[in-house]
Amino acid sequence: MSHIHVDRKVLEAGAVYRNLLVASTGLVPDEPTVVTTGCGVEAPYAQTSIRPESVTCLPCREHAAAEHLRYADQVSRLARMTGSVVSAEEAGEAARWARETAAKFAG
Ligand SMILES: [Zn+2]
């Protein structure tokens, strides 16, 4: 049985990022058919997941955990920028979600 990986850009594949992008730019990104995974191989999009409970590839889990922690820091910084489209409350929520998701991937 083949592993389930994460998209290298795991956060851009996720609903939170997509919604943020749609809200701020009005663009709806297409879902790719083939993606580069967190462990560096190309895999069909269908063989990837953004749900921690579904990802079975260990390097991908580690990648996803690191990416979510990085995202939590980024979104916290973003909220402090003048004219940010993200409110402090939204950013706090997104950062909390990202840290919780990182913990699930790391666990
Ligand atoms: Zn992988």
C-alpha cells in the first residue's frame, strides 16, 4: 500500500489558506493534479492529504508539523502589520489552529 503524503505547500492546500486567498484577492485557486510532496517526490493530488490522521508518510508528517509552526509565526506577524486584511482575532485563531495541527502531525 502506498503512503499518503502531504503537499509540500501543505498550508496553501488547506482550506484556511484558500479561504484567506479568496477573501483577500477574490481568486479561487485550482486544485493541482500532481503535487510535490513534503518528502520531495511527485505524487497525485489524490494521494496527499492535509488531515494529520490521514498522512502516513513520516517525513511528510515532520514537514507538515514544521510548516504549520512557521505559518503560526507568520500569521502572528501579519496581524501586527498596518493595513493587514487579517484582524488580530482572526490571526490569533489561525495561529492557534496551526499550532494544534502541528502538534497532531508531530504526534
Ligand atoms: Zn511523503
